[in-house]
Amino acid sequence: MDRAQRLLEDTDLRAEDVAAGCGYGSAASLRHQFLRVRGVPPVAYRRTFTGRAARPALRD
């Protein structure tokens, strides 16, 4: 979940790509878990950070 949060904050990756990069089976699964854990859907969370410049995806 923390990695998904960082990717939403720091990149402009699609939800499907964030989900795949974090081990979720689908964007729907990511949305469900993100809402459950963080209390907001990923799109609303990302909107909070619209003033930040998008950077490439983080590599492990």
C-alpha cells in the first residue's frame, strides 16, 4: 500500500500500472484496498498532489 501511495504521488502512471507494479491483481482490487486502508479512493488521493511534477516510476 505504501508503494502504491508513493506511485500515485510521484508518477502519472495509470491505476492499472500502479496496481500491477504493487502486486494487486487489478486496478479494482487496488481501488478497494486503497479506499479501505487510506479512507479515500486512489483518484481522490492523487488529486491532492496535482501540484507536484510527475516523475518516472520508482524502481526497486
